[in-house]
Amino acid sequence: MYSKKNSTLICCFLLAFSITSVFCYSSAIYVGDGRLTDGEVSYILQRQLLHYRDELTGRGEYVSVDPTLGFETPRLRNAYIALQAWKQAIISDPQNLTVDWTESGVCNYTGVFCAPAPDNGSELTVAGIDLNHGDIAGYLPEELGLLTDLALFHMNSNRFCGTVPKKFRNLKLLFELDLSNNRFAGIFPTLFLNYRS
């Protein structure tokens, strides 16, 4: 049985998804050399629908972690899960910036920067990600919220669509956020307005 509140939530979701779909599709057509095919656009739209369903039901990308992989700390294991989920959400990476995102050594991934953890200087953690000007297409999965020590997130001049994940609220140390020149839709997430300056 659906309550009036649930019906309103579903209607808002469908409206937001429709607007996002049109925006992503129309933006992707005029990209120049980095044009998305109709199949890629369809895949993004399908993944976004799954993404929205995931947020409503708590489902994730189901990143499987090979038990033979070794991680120095639980933080680096969480970073591996977050970055592998993101890699699954990327459908076009013309500069192959994420091609080396394969093994457990996340601190060696292109565009990923590690530093000592703020609460334990003997542990490394992912402190920054910089993939500016990568022309990468896809969306940002909720699993990025596992990067709780992230202070810098630079993604400008790519082709990311959809909305900013709600689990970005877990990024309490985020100091620099640059999502400009992408194809995000919806209102600016109010969670960033509550961050200290």
C-alpha cells in the first residue's frame, strides 16, 4: 500500500529522472570527437535508473573484492570498493585515465592521491582525486561516499551525468569540490551548504 507521501516521492523521482534523461541525451549528442553513441547514451540512462533505484533501496554496484587482494588498512579496502564501483559507472574514458584502476594499490591509480590519515598518521588513506579534463562519461555512484577522508575532488571538464550522490554527505573532510563543466542535472545538493568553510 502506498501512502500519499510515497506517491509524491515516486512522482518527483520520475520527473527528476525524465529531466535528467533528456538533459544527458541532448548534451551527449553534441560532444564533438568524444561523441557518445546511441548505445552509450542508452547505457547511461539505464545505469542512472539503476542508480536511483539503488538510492531508494540501498542497493549498490556490488563490487566483488577478490579475497587474494591485500589491503594495508580497511580505509584502503573501502577506497578500492568505491573506485571499482566508479569504474563500473564509467562508460567512456578516451584518455584511459582509469585503465590502471585494477589492483589493490589504490594509491598508485592515476588521479588518486593518498596521504596519512588525519586520525592516524601511520595509515595511508585516499585524500584526493583529480581527473580534470579527462572527457570521461558516466555517473558518480553512491559508493564514493566510502572515501570518508577525501579532502579534494576535482572532476571538471568531463561528461558526468545524473546527480551528485547523496552519500557525499559522508565526506566530512571535503575541502575542494570542482564538478564544473559536466552534465549534472537537478538542484545543487544542499548537503554542501552545511559544510564548514
